[in-house]
Amino acid sequence: MAVLLDTNILLRLAQPSHPNAQFAVRALGALRIDNEMLHITQQNIVEFWAVATRPIAANGLGFSTGQATAEVDALKRLFVLLPEIPLQDAWERLVTAYRVSGKNAHDARLVAAMAVHGIDGILTFNTQDFVRYGEIRVLDAMTIG
């Protein structure tokens, strides 16, 4: 089976002192033991970069671009980076079928990538962002492992 990682998982890995970091590490370990293939997308990297390089005062991590580059390089070594392929049709189908609006359109793009690449599960701390999509497994990082 295959699992996509939500960006919030990646951000917690970059913040070992965050209270949810231990849950992310534990969930990833459990998925690896279950032989789940762990994937990320280019969108994850863009979202990660945006938060990582944003100032702490603006709800970011305050990383320099050098620190962010090192973190992104590590993520690409740890997880399978899915190739960037056209997702527009799959995304439009999802946002129309599920009447997605606002910032949830970003999550719909992750689900579109899952559909196009044949990935059936997503690991996240924000399960409520994905439960509408009946075609995927939503894995709660707080309860796995």
C-alpha cells in the first residue's frame, strides 16, 4: 500500500521540540513496519518551504533559505517524491464533486495527486480536511503506532 504525507507531518519532523513531533515519528515508524510506501509531492515541498521560511511571528518556523534547503533535501532522501504530472482534470473533478472552496483547494490537490498516482492513504494531523474524500484512507498521526 502507499501513503502520502500531509505537509503538517513534514513540518513536525523539522521541529523536534514540537509536541506533535513524537506522534509524527511514531506514526511514520509504524507505517514503515507495515511496509507502507511513504510519498511526498512537489506541492508538499512548496507548502513546507512557505511555512519553514516564514517568520516565527507570522506562524512560520523562521528558517533561513539555507536551513529550508537542507530540510527539503532530507525529505527527498527519506520519502519518495512523486513526479510532477498534470493534475488539473483530477483536481477539477474533486473540487466540483465535493464543492471544495477556499484554502481546502490545496488539500484537494493532494488528493488529486493521490488519485493520479494510485495512492490510497494520507497521513495527517488534520483528518477533518480529508474525511470528505471517500476514495482515500485518512490516517490520523495522533493514533497510529
